[in-house]
Amino acid sequence: MQALMKIIVFYMIIVYGTHFIIAFLKEKSDSDRVHLVKLLISSCCILFPILWHFIDLYQLAFQNMHDSNDIPLVSW
């Protein structure tokens, strides 16, 4: 269930974050300060799932993950 949630969150945030960045770069009706804040928020939306992915890869590589029964994973 957690993996499905992660996939949905990852792709939705990446797609919408990229869409908002493109929209904000094209739009110049806001002041420079508002434009910068919108760009930073959209960038964070893209960086959040990427960081989440690398944290999971780190935990998996150093065997810090547990299964649903809270049992550590067995090394290969």
C-alpha cells in the first residue's frame, strides 16, 4: 500500500510541479517577488519526491528497512 501511495504521489507532484514551473515561467503578470515564491514552491514540489526516493534507496542499500511485520530484511 505504501508503494502504491508513493508512486501516485511521486508522479502527481512531478507532473503538476513541472506544469506549474512552466506556467510560472511563461506568466509575467505577477511582481518579481511573487513570481520567485511561486517558482520556489513548485521547485520544492518536484524535489520532495526525488528526495523521498533517494532516502528509500539509501535505507535499502544499508539494510535499514523492515517489512510490514517489523522484521529486518535479509541480506543477499
